Amino acid sequence: MKSSCRFGGWLLTINCWLLSSCGSNPLDVDVSAVNIAPVKIQRFDQDFFSLTADNIRQKLPELQKKYPGFTDLFIRNILCPSGMNDSSCIPAITKFISDKDMRSAYIDCQKNYSDLSSVELSLTDVIRHHKYYFPGKIIPQFVAMMSGFNYSVATTDSVFAIALEMYLGKKNNYYEMLQVPSYRQMKMQKEFIVPDFARAWTMREFPNNSKSGTLLSEMIYQGKILYLVDALLPDMNDTLKIGFTKKQLDWCAEHESDMWGFLVKNKFLYSTQVETIAKFTGEGPFTTGFVKESPARTGVWIGWKIVRNFMKENPKISPEELMKENDAQMILSKSKYKP
């Protein structure tokens, strides 16, 4: 276990922020003995776009056999709600794969992602860490897809799909044409594929079962998700885990006390209003009510800090026990969080 203290992947010489501790990182574990098969991303995108108007009726059943369950799920969610067994879906599929813009985006994806070995290597490390903490959990299979700019990632019980056209880099012509906001484009880059998977997989495995429905419970739940991402990606920069720029992270650190005081003073923590919860945990260019230099989801960042404090103060609690704990108030109290 390493003894140096890091924040967001950068070594600090004055202030140690990771897990609010200047000691060793308990999540920096040795997983070298964890035995798993290397991740291999199947190229559903290539197989799907090899379909043509002439061969689709013959090749579609072959595709379904190669990707059982996923093929029909993909078609139902992206192209045709009635499913691939409905003959009326054939024209919809043909239109999708022959569409000029989708075909162009597919070509760009093949140029940018002709080799997915670096992503596979990173995902293998995530899976190895996951098996270290949750040895009994099912490991998903991975496929690459083209979602028609609808989804970045998609998960089922056994398959995780990555939409390659959603990771072509900010200021991409397609995103500009679709008028994707800049705050979203910032996260549409290759380096976000792995943390996006870690968050999506974790949220699927550990849904929010809190019955209180308060802002605090949502903050703590999201904080737990990010803490588990800490565990799965202990060496990754915090900016990638939460999707903030370094400047936004620095702003949060500088104004942490003010933000917490604002939530407490206005009695927002125990609000069950959907608008209030979305205001502090939802996506956007910034947090409404704060200055425009603030990132959106400042409540999520605070929740992350609370959970990190809680795990520091209660070192005997395992990540699995943390994820099963739904008492947000207890986590806040035992975190001794005082920004």
C-alpha cells in the first residue's frame, strides 16, 4: 500500500485531500492476485453496420445469435419498439445504417477507435478491483455500439455497451451540429469511457433504495457511487470521476464551507421537492443559485466529501457495507463532516 497522499492523481506537498487524510490511501489495494480474464470489447458496431438492404434479412438472425439478448434490446430501444421479430422494423434498421450522417459518424468512430486495447486494459483493471471488493458479482460482457447519439452507455444484467459516437471529443462537428451544450461536450471524450462505465455499473448494481427522498439522501447516494468509483479507479484523477474541470474542483474546494452553509441555512438538506433536488444534483452549466463559475451537481460533490469523511472515520466499514447502508442521516452524523 502506497504511503504518499494524492488528490485527483496529483501529489500534494502541503494539503492532502484524498479521503481527507495525509496517511496512506486504504483504497490503494494490491489486486495483482485477483484472477480474471482480460476484458474484450466485441464490435457490435462493426457487425451492425455491415448489414445492408440486400443481406439484412439473412444477417440479422446471425447477429442475434452472436449477441443474444443485446441485439433485440438495442433495436427496441434505439430503432423499433416492437422488436426485431416485427418485419416492419426492417425498414427502420435499413434507414439507420444507410443514413448519411450516421454512416459518416460510423466512419469517424472507426478511425478514432480502430483499436480499443487501451480501453480494454483500463476496464480489466476496473473489473479486477471490483472482484477484489465484490467477489460474487457477475462480470459483464462489453460491446461497442452506435446509439444514434442517444446514449453514452447502456447496461443490462450481463452486457455493458459503449456508444463510440458519444466519445469523439469536444467541439466535434456532430456535437456542434446537434447543439450539444459545452458542459456536456466536455465529457464526450475517450478518457471518460471508463469512469462512465464505473458509475453506470455501480448505479445498476446498487440502486438508490432510500425511502426518505430528500436532497441529503440523494447527495449521500451519489457520494457513495463516487466513493465506489474511488475504489474501482484509485489512481484516476477526480476530474474524470465526477466530470468537473480542475478549475471547477478548485472552486468547490474554495467555497465548500459557503455551499454547505447555504444548504443548511435554507433548510434544503431535508427538502423532498424534485426541483430542489435537481437544482443541486442535476446536470447543467452551473448550479442555479450559485455563481456561474460553479459547476452543476455541487450537491453531489459535497455528498462525495461526506462519504469520504465517513469512511475515514469508520475504517472498519467495507465498501460493500457502505453501499448497503441507506441511512443518509447516520452517514452524515458519523462522518463528522465540518467544512
